[in-house]
Amino acid sequence: MTSVRIPPAARFAVFRPGPAGDFILTTPLFDAIKRQLPASHLTVIVGTRGRAIAEHHPAVDRVLPFGTTPPGLIRFAWGVWRRRFDVWIDPKHHWSRNSARLAMLRPARVTVGYAGPDRNPFDLALPWPPEGEHLASLSVQPLTLLGLQVPDSPRPSIGIPAESRARAAALLGDRSRWTVLVNNSSGRGPGREWPVEHWRALLSRLATLRPTVFFLNVPPDRVPEAQPLIEQVCQSGVEIRALPPGSLLDVAGVVELADLVVTVDTSIVHLAAALDRPIVAMYSADADAMARFRPLSTVQEVLPGEGGPVATIPVDRVEAACRRILVRLDRDRLSARGLG
């Protein structure tokens, strides 16, 4: 495996279109580059779903949208070829036709990425990664070929604009009650959803532990599906509010202030990790997916499906996980006050 030394003011390009959650888990790479080479210039190439995160990330100097329509591809190609990058990094650990084509077109002096099982388009190539390694750790491995240090415990990071923080603070109000953000939406199919009746039972039980207000994250295209949950929970006397329409960074503003996040496997898990918020995360029974995308929050509970999708996780297990987190947070709070 060959390595190369990179000058302090190198011009980097990181190619990371795709899901927002995967993009968030690539941010440790941005931070590591800027921490070690503060004079470098970092351009991030991103698709629609991760663009807001990229545009507000403190380590990113420039965002270059990757469009798939003919006009979008033309704008993208012009943006790449007019800049002469020193280093092109593709941190994806799966084979991508777009990644391979761009690397073979030599968009930079040096291209770095994961070699496919039987093909390698990069100048400096990492071997195909083993199963079980977290995506945040995989994203920083290209640094080993560039003479840069790999962080021991990479954690994602985000930048939240002031207006998103202000909207979150106004929404949550005086914070006298326990605040729990719940999320039952995933962009990757029904196998990652928990039944409405499970949510109703869980929230009713949690509300008996302490005064609580629940906030439900509902993407605009899932509002009709969320309405039955809101109605059933309200009928049981529990206060639940749907987050108003907004960007992923608006959701991040609420995550930052929430006392607890309860969610299925989706990008909210990685927002919580970036902000180090306590989380209960539900996954389907897929050991590799759990290893790749598990929460990185300090206080966390991870619940796999019982031999199947998220819907196979019983309410009792989720309630017990929430209770364990509440006990730990109360204990930590007392310890911080010298009372533990």
C-alpha cells in the first residue's frame, strides 16, 4: 500500500453524494483534514439530501452539488475541471459507477478511495473493508494513504445555523418538562418502521415517569401516515406535537435541545451522535447494518429486531431501554452536583 505526503495548503475534494445519514458519517473526514492541515481548502461534492449539512459545516470551504440531470452534470463537470484539485477522496466503501468514472477521469493530482473487490480506479487504494466496521471509521481511513493521522474514535459533526437554533428554542419553550424527540420515519422502506400502536403504548408509559412533551419528526411526504399516531397519542392524554416543516438542520436544532431521542434507524441517529444526545435506536435484525450505522452518542441503547424488521421489537424492550437511560442521566446529574 503506497502513501503520499500532502502539502499544507492542498486543495481537497471529497466526493460524497447519497443519503443524508451517510453524508453525516463522513464529516469526521472533513474535521480531520482541517485539524491537521488548517491552510488546506476543502470542497465537498454532495447530492440534494446532504447539501444543507455540507453548506453549514465549519470545516467545508466550498460545496459543489452533484446533479444527475444533464444540466446538473454539466454544471458539476465545469465546477470540477476549472479547479485543479490536489487530492480527490472518495470515502465510500461500496462500488459506485459514478465514483469509478470520475476517478478514472483524473479530477485531481492524486485520487484516493476503496478498491472494488475486482477493480481499482484510484491512484491510492484501500482494500475492501471487512464487515462490522462503523461507517464513520471507514470514512477516515483514506487519510492513512495521505500521511495524515486517523482519529481514534471519529464522531460526526454538524454546524447548526442560528435561525434553526432560534426556531428550536421557540418551539420547545420554557423547558420545564422532559423533552423527547420521536422519529418513526426512514427513507429506506417499511422494514424500518415501528407500528403506531407500539408508539402510542410507549409514549403513554413514558409520560407517567415525569412531565413530558413529545415532538414527532415528520418529513413532509409522510404527514398523512403520522396523523393516526398523533391522534391516538393525544386521545390517551399525552402531549405530542409534530415538528413544523423545515430542513434537516431545523430538526438538528431540536435534537440538540432534546433530553432524549427515540428513533428507528435513520439519519436522526447520526444527528444525535454529532450532538452527543442520549438516544434509543431501533434496528432491523441485520448485524452488519447495526455495526455500520450504530449510534455513536455517549449515552445510548441499541435495540435490534427479534429476527426480523423493526416492527418485531416489543414495547417492553423499548420502554426498559428508555428507563435505563433516564436512570443513568439522573445519576450523572446528581454526580455532577456532588450528590452522587
